[in-house]
Amino acid sequence: MLQGPDIVLACPHCQSLARLFTVANPDPSGAVSWSDGYQEMPLTPAQPNISRCRNCGKLMWVAECAPVGMIDDNQPSPEHEEWKKLPYVEPVEEKDYLEALKEGMAVEPERETELRVFAWWRANDRHRRNEGPGRYPQAPESVENLERLVELLKDGEHEFVLFRAEALRQLGRFDEAQEMLHGICSDYAIARERLAELIEKKSRDVEVLFAEPQMSEAQA
């Protein structure tokens, strides 16, 4: 991964500044795709979609933060050294996504879907490195989020059909999950077949679908 210049952003609530990293050259090696649709790229971290201001403590959509400048060592600005002391915009946890939903930050169905998918992913994160049964959302608020997501995705495109089938599987609604697989197009055949295997086993656990090999420095 080749990191790009940091962007300086202003909090939409209190106007305090923070910086957001950028990636100039993503590196997909070592990427892992999970059954819930989450993809990890260890050498290319994803930018957060929402964050919490370090100054006022309020949640914010990162895309709604006004850009103030850029930290570029090749073209330093007068504020360059001061900006380099700013904290980074940080990702948030499941509870923060659920809080964002309660605070009305999802003004459109698409944004509600995004927040609920990310809350689901964060709920599953605690299980991604574990083994054995029970690797699915079980807390009442996590289950409620997943049930609402199933409703939101009922008229979605092919990718959302895959999300809905997986959400139903993790809820233990295996017959409905199996039925959803019939609506998944051939572009997602590998994921469809893997989910079918998990449904057949009556498994609710989040699982790896496929992984890219990690390239060594010599290979790179």
C-alpha cells in the first residue's frame, strides 16, 4: 500500500479539526472475504464512514465533514506542522452505529441500510478470529438490528439479496435463507454455493468465504 496525503476535515458540529488518511495505491494481497459481505484488506485499511469527534463527542458522517486542507510533505502549507499534530478520524464500534440510528443520522433508506450493515459487521468482528459454535450476533440489540436489516433488504439488488440470505442464516431462519439463494445471480456463484453448504449444516456462524494469498516483500 502507498499512503496518500492526509486530508484535514472540520467537524460539522463544532468545527474542530482532524485528519483523514488516504490511500494512493491499494494492495489487495491478504484480503479476506467473509460470509457477511465484509472484506478485510490488512495492507489497505478502509476509511471510516462515520466517526466521533474527539472534541465535542458527537457522531458525524465523515463525508459531511468540510475539507480544510491537505497534509502533503511534497507541498507543505503554512499550517503543515500544526496539522500534523491533529488526531486521525477514527472508526467506531457497533454501539456507535446503533447510536447513530437512534439519533436519526439515517435520513434515507440507503443510509439506514449502510449503518445497519456496518453495525452487523462490527458485531461479527468479535467472532472472526474465534473457533467453535456461537459465532453470530446474539445480543438483543444486535438481533434487532439484523431483523430490521432483513426487512430493508427485501427488495434489493443482487448484492443485497446475498446480504439478506446471510442475515437470515445468522438469525437461524434457514428455510428463508435457502429460498433467497435462488435469487442470487451467477456473478455471486461462489458465495451462493458456500452459503448453501452452511445452511445445509444449520450453521449460523460467520465464516471465511475466500482469501487472497499474502504476498511477501520478495514477491512484491
